[in-house]
Amino acid sequence: MRLHTPPQNSPCAPLRAFPHLEEGQQRRAHQSLLNTGYKDVVITKIAVIPARRIQFFNCSGNTRPPTPRTPPQHRHLTGWTKDPLRPTTLIPTPSDGRYDVQRDTHLNQQPIYIVLIHDRSDKPPLTTTLKHHLTEILTRISCPMPAKMETPEHSPTWCPDNSPLSWRLLPTTNESQPYQPTAPWQYATFQPSFPHSTRTTKLLRPLRNLHMTHHLHISLPDHHTPEVFVDHLREVNRSLHPEDDAATMAATAMTLVTKMERSLRRRIAFGLNRIGACTDHMKQLDHDDPPTRPCDCCGREVTQRWKVQPSSDSPLNPTQAFLNTATIMTLHTDMLDHLCSLEPTICATSLDQYTEYEKVVRDHLRDTLTPNLRTWFCYTCAKPAMRFSRNQTLETPRPDLANDTADYHAIFQGTPTGLYPEPAGAPLEPSMDYPNPTDPWCRRKWRGQQTLDPSDQTVGVIVTIAPSRRTPPGPAIRRPLVAFIRECGQDTPATNPARLAPPTNIDDTTLCVERPIEQLNALTHAFRTTANNPHWKRLTTLTPWDEEETGAPDPPNPTTTRLPPPHPPKNNNN
């Protein structure tokens, strides 16, 4: 048991004792003695410190002099010793009274009870201020916080209201008794982190206000230890080695600044990836970019896509579904233009230059953009849908700039935005769960496959899948989807296989023959089973039409600028 008598001017002056009692036979004996031997004495329990929380030892200190039986891992400990020149004087351990003492050894093995022993007529002033003071004391002497953070069950308890004695777990809504968890640190800091705080001593206050009074708003660098700070450690904190302690704190500050800068760079890289940009070109950045995916609206490869759907809800209010009119407008303009640019049957570059058939193909592509369509846009293309979605959660719509700023901040902070981001584990290739809206007719599946017509032995290459050029019998009948096949030659004994090659205007669908989609499996199977398949396949290979397969940019729309066929293989013997 340790007995502390408060000073006369303290709020605990009427109290007779302030002991610490560790759980065990000794505590129970003292409590029984006080309850039975003194009728006018009351024991009020103030706080309970759980086991393995603080260092708990007697006046001999936290270490012992090494002996022959001392384990090797403990022989560096010196303990309290006698002064050779003054036998009656004890010399403490070098770490005694140090701020950086190792506080994870000699911890209490049992719970510690802090009680007040007072007269029955005395009323203990157990106020919130005393609670905060005790919390600050326990913060200074407790062992390091575990890696899995601290829980209320394993933290010290304030017995009057059964609340935790921890800065991190204290409520912050008490306006009558506010507290500051960083108050101990504010006493010694001279950097402008807390410009409005008045808890700094008079010695350090001019240094903290330097950035406010200087004409260039300059503050002291983190590696600098001003002489005033050394005087503060010597006069206020009673440091035995103020110069060394100041240098140690400066080095610690530089370590923290380095970690903060590294964390800030990672956060910036994460935010840049969230808006779709790559960061692999940035130096001194330990960060791996996620895989890139093409935007369904513009085709640009980005690191993050956003879910754009006409009928959906918002991450800001998942319980409310609405019709996003901005999404519908984007689908029927920008995305539709992108789909038309990928279609070989459309050669015109602008809508006013479309032929009648090209307008029919555009109408068929527009019909595929249904309200249930789920697309993935880049940040630039998804902005209008984000703005509309955020306004749906507000009582009063805000300007576009305000909505863009709010979403921009949310992206970098990792908070919900107006749209749902694409999951990180989404497959790269389209599937049933993640279909490709830019390929509504499975053109990418069939394009470039070779066919062989068994009737006349004609070899061809599938160019695209699109509505038929033949006019339907009635105005209300829609044109069926057919395969456009460009013929490359016939398989006859007189045919030179070297002459089988796709022409330069391979994407000119006016020169193609139409075949029903139901016949494609038989035609491609006939080509695969022919004897000249390897040679013909090499000569009739069609250049893919988008960058997903080749890594090259999309070809322009005009026929005259279509990509040329691959060059014939070179003869190594030459």
C-alpha cells in the first residue's frame, strides 16, 4: 500500500488518506480492519486500474543489481545502489524520472484500487476536473497501448460513474468540462500546430506565434532546436540533460514528419487512382497502381471506374432509388457516339453526314441502352451523373462546382460519393455478372474469325455483327442482326494460297456478304477442320478493331483511313 497525503490547498484537503491498494490478501485485510475498527471512517472507491497497466514496485526501484543467478536478459539492469562516498545515500537507476523510461516491465499483476479513506461527514469532491487530472496522470505512467487498440473492458475505470479513464474513450460532448487529449504535448510544443492554444508556457509562446507575426509566415524547421526550448526543458520540465533531450525530441519530430509525408504521398496516390490517373511515374512512391480498365463512354484506360445506371440509388442515401436523368443524357449522347465510332458499318464521323443505313444502325445501338443497363464510366464522364445523384440527397440543389468539390474531397478522403465505385475485385474480362455494354451484339467474339463456305469453298473473315443492309418488307419490322463476312478467295486446286489475304478496305461492309448469326458456328468449324487451316489463318488474320486486344488506339471512322492488313511473313532464307 502507498499512502499519499494531499496538500492543504488542494480540493482533497478534508480527506485523510489517498491509498493505492493492489488486489490480494493485503487489500482485503486493510479493508476489513477499516470497516470493523473505525466506525466513523468510510472507504470510497475512486478508480480501478486493470492488471498489467502500470509499473508497480516498492522503493527499491524497478530493477535489481545483477547477481550470478540473474538471467542474461536482465544483467544490464543496475537497480538502486548505495553511494560509495555516502553509504546512507541511495543512487537511483539511470532511467528514474526520465520521460522515455521503458514502461513495459514490472507491471502490476493484479488490479489496483484507488480509494479515499475519509470521515463519514466528509463528502469527497469527485468532480469531472479530478477525473481529467487522473486520466492525464495515467496517460503519462501507463504502459504502451496494444497494437489492437484499447477497449473499455481493459482500460482504467472511474468508479463514481463507471466510465473509462482514457483520453481516447472519454466523451467529447461535455461542454461544461471540456478536455484536450493533446494537452500534455501542447505544454512543450513550439510549432504552430495549435495557434489558438494558451497552454504553452511564456517561453515557447513567441516561437509558436512566429509564423503569425513574421512577414513571410515562416516557422521554425522541425530539425531545429532553439535555445528557448532548451531553457524550457531545463526550467519547466527539470531535465537533467536539456540539450540531449532537445536533440532527441527534434529527431523524433523529424521521424514523425517523415511518416506523415510518406502517408500523405500514399493518400495522394490513392486519390489519384480513384479519379482514374496512374501514379507509376511518380518518384519515391511505394505504391502499386490497380489494373486499368476502359471507360464505357470514352474508351480511355483508367484505374477506377464508377457505376453509372439510369435507375439506381446513391451511396449517400442507399434507401432511396431514383431515375438519373443526367445518366440518360450521357448514354444517349457521349456513349452512343462512342459505340458508333467502334462500329465498322458506320463510316461517317458526324451525325449530319450519316446515311440512311447508318442512322438505322445508330437507332439499333440506342435501343440497347435500356434503363436497366449498368455501365462503368471514368471520373470525367461520370461527373454529370455524380452531380445529379448528390443533388437528390440535398433539400436544396447546389451548383455544379460545389457538387464537384464535395465529390473531389470525398474521393481523396475515402468517404461515399454520388456514385458507387467499381469493386476492386471485379474481373478484368466481361462476364455474365459484369457484361460489356460497348459490345451489345457480341461483335468482339466473332470479329476476325475465319469462315469457309462448304458450297463454293470461299474463305472469308468476319468483320462485324450489325443490322442487315437489306430493307425489311414492312416499316414496322426491324432489321435482323447478321454477320458481315468479307470474302478473301476460293479454295480450289488452281488457287494460289499466297493470294488469300484481306483487302486493304477490310472494314468496308458494302463489299461484305451477309450471313445469319445461326450459321457462324458451322462456317467457322468448317475452316478450322480444313487441311490448309494454319497457312490460311496466318494470311487472313484480321487486325482487331480496338485497343483492348491490341493495345493500339481505336481506328478512325472513315473507310479510307482504316488500318492496313498485316504484312506477309518475311523469308528468313533471304
